[in-house]
Amino acid sequence: MSILNNKQSAMEEKLKAAFAPQHLEIINESHLHAGHHHSGSDHHGTYDGTGETHFRVRIVADAFTGMSRIQRHRAVNDVVKQELDSGVHALALELSAPGEPARR
């Protein structure tokens, strides 16, 4: 696990273990947020777009069957709580059960 993608790799391992997904995709979108101001975070002033702060997570898993959208989001947030508490600023979640249309 490299230092550069430490949070991404940790989230991937945890999400695989928790949900046994048929599909899992984690995209680091931190570079898209360069110039944004993150008050109350480790980034003082304007964010330069480097690092691991913003991710898009796409999961298709049987575990989501019968769960509402908010239940799915809470379940994922619970699994990656450590990363959210240690520098991940935002997760864009696209979560579905097999056979459901993908949320985009």
C-alpha cells in the first residue's frame, strides 16, 4: 500500500470485506477540488487539489438489497468512518443492489 493512496486502499479493503460487492470502484476526485476552501479541516486556506480528500465510490452489492438510499449511505459511512475522521472530506456515493439501475 503506497503512502499516496493509503486512504483509498484502506477504504477498498474495508468495503470489500463489509459488502462483498459484485462491483466496486473508488475514484480519487481530489484534483477536481483545487482552489476550494476547507474551513475546519487540515487544509488551511485554499486547497491545492493534492492528496486524498474527495472520492466517488460506486458499489453494486447484494448487501444493499432491501435497504433505502439513506441506509446504504449510513452503512458505507460507518465502514469508512476512520478515513472520514482522518482527512477524507467528501464521498460521492453511487450504491445499488444487483439488477437496480446505477445511480449517477
